[in-house]
Amino acid sequence: MRYSVEVKFNSSGRIQVNGNEIIISIKSEPKHGKANREMIKKMSNFFGVPENRIYIISGQTSRKKIIEIQNISKQYRFYKMEHAVGK
């Protein structure tokens, strides 16, 4: 499943999902891949998939990214999207 992701740099740690769009707040600075690693870790915890199943398709150095999450069950995906206003 592919998602459009917007990264915000603040300390709230919030994840907001609206269909195929995700807004995620992270603490790490966008230097040396730290922000991307934190984003992947938070998404891994949120969607319940291993970190190695989350790929940045485009936007490695941008706040706007396209990511792909593999092996996420449909039931879990729809439940999370319906109930995730923020985390």
C-alpha cells in the first residue's frame, strides 16, 4: 500500500491518517537520515509491521514523501485509518 506522507518537525509525535495521506510529527533533525529513520520507526509501530517493510519511494530529502508499506493486512489497515485521528 502506498501513502503520501507529509513530515512536520516538532515534538508532538503525532500521526494523522486520512485515506492514503499521512501527516507525521517527528523530533529528529533532517540530517544524515535521522528524520527518515525516526519516521519509519514510528510508522512501523503505528501500522504494526517490521521497519524493513516500509520503503521511501520518493522524497528522501523532502518533507513530502511517497512511502510503501508491505504486508499490512486489509482489516488492520482499515481499522487504523478509521480510528486514527492522531496518536
